[in-house]
Amino acid sequence: MHEKQTLSKQPSYKASSPTSVNMLNGSEKFLVWVIHHWAYELNDNKDPLPKIKEAFDSIGFKDSSQLTADIFSEILLNLFTSSTVQLTVGCPHKLGTAEHLILGYLGFFQRNQLRVGENLLSQCLPSASLRLISKMLKALGKQLACHQFKISIRPEHLDMLSNIKYAVQKDDYQKRIIH
């Protein structure tokens, strides 16, 4: 378990009822692991892609594992770089706002509610970033659907639609928050 944190002087947005990792299905747990691994490795100045690719290989993505790992990494990098609110990466037992945003978008995408997913992202991204990240999330969503990854829509995702506008705006000096 990682103890290292990047600290913020301001609180970040929190989901009203945080989801425990134990509440997730296998597909969702895997995606949360990818997000955590990516954030922790970057926080330690390591390249997260080799293990992410290996993980996608191991669950059957073989031909598309490198593409999927690259897309995932680009989504996370762009999300953290361009977010207008402070995003967090959760601990091994709870989800942060980054996990909620990605799982929420993918859940809405799988249920053909793309507009709702984009509204969720629009609460924390400028328009140009929203178009780029949404396009990458659609590509990721298609890859995941081809491999039978099922993502649930949770009450927290709907709560975020209404509450994220009250989130603390991030300062330029703020980075990923890892719990």
C-alpha cells in the first residue's frame, strides 16, 4: 500500500456517498487498479505503461492491449492536466473523484446516455479538453465493450452532476491527490 501523497492546500470535491472498491464488479475493480497504478507509478517517477499493458494482455486484450493502455494513459494525463477542479485518486479501498468521473462516463456511454456522460465531464473540463477526453473515452469504451467489460452507473455519478459545480477550483500548483 502506498503512503506517499501529493498534498493540496484546498479540499477537493468529494462524492456524497463514496463507493467502496468492494462494491464494484470485476471490470470496475480492474479499471480502478489501472487508475491507481498509473497515478502511483507517476507519483514515484516511474513509467506505468508496461504493467498496464501487461495487465490488459493478461485478461485477453492481446492485440489491443498496447492501444488500450496508451488510450487509458492519455485520458488520465489529459484529465488531470486540464481539469478545472481538484481531482483525487482514491486509496485501495475507496474511490476518488477521478475514478468516479471515468467510471461514470463509461457507465453512461454503455447505456447510450453519452450526453449525460459528457455533462458529467463538462462540470470539470473546458470545452476543448472535453471534446478530446470524450473522444478518447469513447474509444476506450468501445474497446472495453468488445471485451465484455460492464460498468455500472452509481448514485454518486448522478450526485456529481449536480454537486461538482461547487467543487473547489484548482490552482495551477496543485497536482494529483493520492490518498
